Amino acid sequence: MPALACCVDAAAVAPPGYAAFIAGDSSLPSAVPFSASTADAADSNSTHWSPAHSSALYRIDGWGAPYFSVNNAGNITVRPYGTDTLAHQEIDLLKIVKKVSDPKSVGGLGLQLPLIVRVPDVLKNRLESLQSAFESAIQAQGYESHYQGVYPVKCNQDRFVVEDIVKFGAPFRFGLEAGSKPELLLAMSCLCKGNPEALLVCNGFKDAEYIFLALLARKLALNTVIVLEEEEEVDLVIEISKKLSVRPVIGVRAKLRTKHSGHFGSTSGEKGKFGLTTIQILRVVKKLQNSGMLDCLQLLHFHIGSQIPSTALLQAGVVEAAQIYSELVRLGADMKVIDIGGGLGIDYDGSKSGNSDLSVSYGLQEYASAVVNAVRFVCDRKSIKHPIICSESGRAIVSHHSILIFEAMSATAPTTPAMNQVDLPFILEDLSEDARVDCWNLSQAAMRHETETCFVYADQLKQRCVEQFKEGTLGIEQLAAVDGLCDLVSKVVDASEPARTYHVNLSIFTSIPDFWSIGQIFPIVPIHRLDERPEVRGILSDLTCDSDGKIDKFIGGETSLPLHGLEGNGGGSSGGANGRYYLGMFLGGAYQESLGGVHNLFGGPSVVSVSQSDGPYSFAVTRAAPGPSCGDVLRVMQHEPELMFETLKHRAEEFCGQDHGNEGSHATLVRTIARSFHNMPYLVAPSPCSLTAMNNNGFYYCNEEDYNAAVDSGASEDEQWSYCYA
């Protein structure tokens, strides 16, 4: 550790020996980092950095395989067909961003970030991989029935996601699961175009209207199963089915004793939120038997919890459920399906660990084999016909196909002063005697290499100076100088640069709500410049006026993320970013869109769907939608943007309409207000091509096209408003 000699005015009152320091010396000796040798640092800096280094640093092969990789240009690519993807079929995410964000005048789509990129080919591959895993396990173990999954629409209710799942799953009778009345209506409509044998599983708490809709779905020739979550629901099913003359198919959800201890296990176990106890199941059987409807009971459902960490826990739950299934067969129910619920986990951090909510210790094949083996074992022991195996895997199906891309707009630069910038006599000029003693003790601790003691005295010195500042006996310049001194001590003692704060054009509450609400961690990686060494570490701060609007936890237990500097952005071989710095949040296709709110009135991102093609860029944008405008999010909160515009328009006429020296300023102002309602709430990055300030009376527009439209004298204010909300 370097010696940090705190030099003070010799006339100052100080402990013995304190005046021995030379008065007036306002500098500190040069610091040498002590946490790593200079030789090691030099060797590290001289090492050639390659995309492979970045792939290892960000664990991309761990959490991203087989769908994400880094190409030779240092950009992240999507492998739409998983392991079957050929090299020329990989899709470069940076090229997607360029295509989507470039102005229409140069062939782009003119959409604003943040951006969700959906890759339906990945969605299709996930469905096919899950089906293939179960078919392989069934064949290998001689299982005498089949697998028939359903997608729980709560994971992502987006119309095009659900429609794609129904279309892609039709060849193997893949169905849907609903947990509310609107989800049921959605599922009914989509499955009209699906495989007629596909299951429509109706979960969740139910009233008479829900049950009526479910029975109507059966009358419409949809393969509907009403799963009882509460004992009282069976009475409604019996009553309404008789009125509609519909023979229902009924399932029961069992509360298992098997439970996993992670965050997602809270819905399982005897005291779980959902399902029936063994006592309640027996009462339901009795009611159905008395009503002559016991043959309608055909499905047993259970759910251990999301992100089941290991196959050992999975098998324990399936064995318990299969035992209940076999008992229902013995009691006379016409059982046909065992629904193992959700729980098929994904590896968010690439650790392949069975002791974390962020990871699982198995793959698709191990999962399927464990389920098939457990059901077969119990049924063979009981001499019961093997049931259809159904699962409700949502997270594992949709997580990979959706990527959230956002931009870092700026970063806080380190504020630690250099050694020769610390003016100690000036700092000590008005300090209290106790503060001067702290300064002396700090220097002594530094010379004795006492790291922890340095931090104690630095913190104590800052606190005393803050108190003096509050009392008015210390100026802001001296307070800032003390802060700089303490920051310098911290840097020298710690020998590492503190994490910078990167300000990102995003609302965490809207786009990554699980991080804020439950601490769910997703892999976040720069999507380009991965052929360059990331020279700093940073945390991410969003646009909201909220202290929780930050990401300071990352995979691998890290509290900061390796990042590239924003100065001279794009200097490496991974060009094409126009000086921008883009980050991607991966594996977020489940829950984030439906859970996101409008905190600070930031709406959702723009969305594009991209399919692999044989064109020069290996992709085609098949669907594109801009994110909600300012007007859209205002409507969510019951405001009326059209009336708000009229109010502001009249106000502009009252206060700005008398500017005879510049006849165009009033019209331009009104058009600018109208466009503000039309534009997304997010920031527009400054660049030579994105801001126009020539001959426009000082008003700024998102791009040149906006400027040209604004100065077009042929459009009236009303026409402009109509254009905005067309």
C-alpha cells in the first residue's frame, strides 16, 4: 500500500508528531495499486481479446446454447434452429437493430428503441425439442401412451405468440391452458384453428360465467377440461352442465406433500394456494358419483412450482401424483390424463446448478425421462393403463425466443481527483479539531497499510464534515474537497475503479418487472463490440424517477457488469452501431410483458418478429409494431389526449400567437405538441442525423422526416393531429 501522507498547516492543533509534517505541501505521493502486480496487469492488457473471450466472460455458451453465440465480428447472433442451425443461417442482432431503427428514407423501419425482437423460429424449435424429448423417453422406456402438452398463456398472452404456438404445435396436438376468463376466451378463439384433439385446460378460480364459457367451449367441439381448484366448483359444474346438456370433462388439482424450498415453490405443498387436499378430492368423487358423473373425472393435475431445480425433486412429486391418479382409477373414475403442471426450468446463469432459483441441473431429455419413468413405475406397480402425460411448460417454451434490446445513453465518469489535485491545507482550513484528528488518523492508517481502518476514518471524516456543512461552518468547496480526498483514499486502498452507472433508455418497471419485484436475474450482455475487451464495470440505471429503477445484480453473483466505454463507441471491428452502445436482456420471453406497468408513464417497447431467410442478411422482418406513444399511455390512466392537445393548442394561441415577428413559430409549436403525443415516451439519442435544428425556430424533431413534415405548410394543425393518431 502506498503511503498517504496528510500534510497540514504546522500551526494547527494536532496530536503529538502531527506538526512534523511539512506545512503547505498540498500533494499526496503517487499511488501504486496493491491488489494485483503491475506485471500481471501488463500481461493482461497485452493479451489479444477475441469474441471467444467475451463468450466465456458473459457465460453465453452456458445460458445461451444452442440459440445464441458470438460471431467473428463480435456481435451476438441468434441460431434460430438450435443445434441444427447452419453458419449462414445465424441472425446478427446488431443488423436487426440497424434495420429496425434506421429511418424509412434509407430503407429502415423508423422504429424507436427499446425493442423486443421475437424469433418465431426459436419458439418452434423449443416446442419441437420438448415434444421430441418426451417421444424419445416414451420409446426408450416402452411407455404405452403419449405426451400431449399445453402452453399456459399467462406466460405471454401476446396474440402472435399464442397463435404461433397453436400453429407450430398442431402436428402433435399441442394445446393451451387458461387461468382466467379473458385467457379462456383467447384460448377458445385460437384453438378453433388448432388440432381438434388439442387440450384446452381450464385452471384458476372459477365462477358461474367461467364454467359456462368452459362448457360452451366443449359444445363448440374443443377438447376442454375443467380443472377444479376449489371443492365448491364441482357443484357449479354439475348444475350448469345439466342446464346446457353438456357432458363435461373434469380434472382435479391435487395439493401434494412434495414441495421445493425455492422462491417458486410457494404455490406447492399442503398449504399451497391452489388445489384440493385428499379429503376434498374424496368428497368431490362422492359428489360426482351421486350425480352419475364420476366417468367425467378424467384428469389429475398438480404443480410443484416453477423452476424445479432437480430431477430428484421432480420424480418425487410425479410419483406422489401418480399414486393419487391410480387411487382415482380404483375408485371408479375414468382417468385418462396426468397433468404434471409447469416447473420445467431454464438456466438463467449458465451454472447448471440444482441449488439455485436461477438454474436447473437437467436438460429437456433428462426432464422428460424422469417424468415418464416415474409415471410408468407407479402404473406398472398398480397394473394401471399408462395415462396421457400432459405438461404446462410455459417459461421453457417462450423465454428464449424474445430478446429485449436497449441503448446506454450515457455513463457517469469517475470523479476521483488525481494526487496533485488534493489541496490539503485548503481542506484543513476550517475543519473542527475532531475532523483534523480524523484526517491525521487516516494518514497514519494508510502508512501502516491498515485497509479497514482507512475506511473507518474516511467515513468518520466525511460524517463530521457533513455535520459542519449543515451547521454552516464549512463551505461547499471544502466539503467537495473532503469528498474527493476520501474517494481518492478509497480508490488507492481498494486499487480498483468503482463501478460506473450507465444510464439506459429503458423502464425496468415496464420491461424487466421481475427484477424489481422478486429479484429475478436475467443475462444482460452487450450485443456488439464483443471483439473488444470491456474496460470498465457498471450498473444500469433506467429513466424512471425511482431509486429502484436500477439493475445492480447480475448472473454469477456479480454486482456490476463488464462494459465498454461510451467514448469513441464502436472503434473496434464490430462497427455498424453508428456510435451507439446496445445491450440485450435475454431469456425474458415469459411474464415480463404481461407484468410490466406504466410507471412514470413509460409504455412498452417496440416489437418486431424476425424469421430466418436466405437473403443477404439471413433474416426478414415479418411483423413490426411501434411501442405505445405518449398518448397511448395517457389513455391507460383515463386521460384524453385529443382534449389535452386542444387545451394546449388554445394556450399556445393565447400566449404565443402574437409573435408577429415570426409567423411560422406558432404553427410549428402546435405541430410539435401534436407530435409529442404521437411519439414514444423514451429518449431519442442525440446524433447528427437524429436532431434537426435548422430554420425551425428552435424546435427539435426525432429525425429529418419529422422536421420536413413539420415545416410542410400544406398541413393544418387538425390534419397533423389526425396523422398522429391515424
